[in-house]
Amino acid sequence: MTPLEAALIVIIVALLLFVIYYYWRGAKGDVSLARPMESRVDEYLDRRFELMIEEWSLVSRTKLQSFRQSKDQILGTNEAKVASLKDFSESMEESLKGMEDRLDALEKQAGKK
């Protein structure tokens, strides 16, 4: 075996060990060889999720549910008010259109005389 062949074998073995170390270093579970990067990112996010919520001042699901329950009734009444205001607006538009039509008819009658 020549020194060049021995060096190539050492490099290949080192590369293989590095790849194995990279895939399994610090992995606690679901690292997929089919999707190594995505599974590593998923694992990282799973481990750091609570810290990210605190760091970015996000709201947890339990706090969100309690907020929704406390504000649901208020939101429901506000939505009902908005719906009634929309109906009122549509009826006012119809009334104004009718008045404009009658005004046009009166102007035509006054113009004929």
C-alpha cells in the first residue's frame, strides 16, 4: 500500500466518521436520514420552543384560549352591531337612491312648465 492510498483511506474514514457524528451529535430522537436538515431544525425548534415564546413575547395556547373565552361574548355583540350597521347602510343607500329618482322626476316636471 502506497502512502497515497493510505492517506485516501484515512480521509475517507475521517469523512465517514464526520458524517456519522454530524447526523447523530446531540440528537435525542427523530433525526431522519431521508431529510436530515429538516428533522434537525424540527428537533431544534421542539427543544427551544418555550424559550422562543418567552423571548419573542408570544402567547401560549392556554393563555390564548382563556383570552378567547373572556372576549367571545364582547366580540359577538360587536359583530352583531357591525351587521346591523351594514344593513342600515344598505337601506339608507336604497332610500337615497329613491329620493334622487323622485328629485329627478320633479326637476323634469318643473322644467317642462
